[in-house]
Amino acid sequence: MAKYLILIYGDERQWAAMSPQELRQRDEAHHAFSVAAGPAILDGQQLELANVATALRADPTGRLAITDGPFLETKEAVGGYYLIEAADLDEVIALTSGLYEVSAGHSGVEIRPVVEHG
């Protein structure tokens, strides 16, 4: 079994403006995903907004720069994630395709295999 990180991206302004019906649809889709994936979900969390993030970068001399907010200005931010274990990418795609953010228009989902060391 391999591990996959599912990153959920979206426009935070559009997430904040979601109607009660859209919020219910999103929550139902995540619940359905959780039921379908079951114990394959190793972890998963919704993240705070990007404006409370802290970014760390070192300049060419190695001096650390700490910045409030995301490092890059972008329309889409990571809003949450799941870490799951699955037989292959096809299984992850089948599980993930029903997430609300896949079809919301202002968001998306990225699946990345986790590198196993050792």
C-alpha cells in the first residue's frame, strides 16, 4: 500500500461566501469520502485561512526571513488535506472524485504520492 496526500485548494473568498446549501453539500461530500475511505484515512484536517500562515525563507546568506501570511500571492490557497493509504492512484482518484472541491469551479484537489524513505 502506498500513501497519498490529497491537497484541497480553493479561493478563500469564495469559500467564505458559500451559502448554507453549498456548505451542506460540501460537508456531505466530505462525509461520504470519509465513509468510503474508512480506515484508509490516516489523517485529515481543515486548515486555518492563509492570512494566518507563517512563511520561512532563508536569503542567499542564510539569514532567516519570517513573513506573516503565505509566501506567494495566489488566488488559491490550501484549505485542507487528507493523508490516505491506497493500493494505487486509480483508487485515490475514485475516492477523491466526489469531493465538493473537485467540481466547485473555484477550487480543486491535488493528489501527491508520499515518498517512503527506508
